[in-house]
Amino acid sequence: MKHLLMKGRAAAIASVAILCAAASLAAGVARAETTTDLRAGVFMDENAVGFGAGVLTPMGSETRWYFNPNLEFGVGDHENIVTMNGDFHYDLPQRSRVSVWMGAGPAVVVQDPDEGSSRTDLGLNVLTGVGGTSGSVRPYAQLKGVLADQGQVVLQGGIRF
């Protein structure tokens, strides 16, 4: 019974995160700079493969600051992971078709082991990445550390469109 309650709580948190991401997308639709991203990666500390999606939108008139809320799912040998993230990043000045960024943001991490109870943890993401800046589909790669009780290191790649 307790396991079902934890799964219900994780589903509720995931639903709220999806609604927040959708609201952010709807608010930014009028801005041509708002893009969507799809990602895949490896949760290295948990030996899990992950996938997810997010929204990238510039903050204010200065386009070096971005808000990137996203939702990620990791499927591992002994545990599944759901992370809901509210990442912000700053694009370092570049003179090329490549963007380099550094950022951080809050995270909610839900870990569901094969045995035992699910755990929900609050954390802080610290990230850096590199990605293309031109074209309708732009690849990117990102390294993220999740500072939490059950911390993670995540290596990701994806596309923005």
C-alpha cells in the first residue's frame, strides 16, 4: 500500500511538472525564440539510461540568459528515476555557430527502486553544455551534476527545434 502511495505521489509531482512546462511553453509561444528540446542520456551514478523533454526560452530582452524547465525519466537495472528541473543557464559570448553555457536550477528527484520504498529528494542542478545555434534542428550536449542526498551525474545529448 505504501509503495502505491509513493507511486501516486511521484505521478502527481510529474503531472505538475508537465503542466508547468506546458504553461511555460504556452506563455512563450508568441516569442519566436522559444524552442522545445528532446534529450537522451546516461545517469552515470545509477547505471540508468534516460530520456526527456524541455522548453528553452530566453529571459527578457537580453538573449544570453535562458530558462529551460525539463522532465527526465531514467530506467536502470535496479531503479527508475524521474527528475523535474527548473534550469537556468547563461550563454557565454561566442563568435561562432556554437553556443557554450553554464547554469544551475532546482530539481525534484524521485527514485523508485525495484525493492523498497520510493524516495523524493530536492536538489540543485549544476550544468554546462555546448550546442548549435543555427538551423531549425540544433544538436546539443550537456553535463549535469545533481547535488542532492542521492546525487547524480548525467551526460546528455539532444536536439532543439
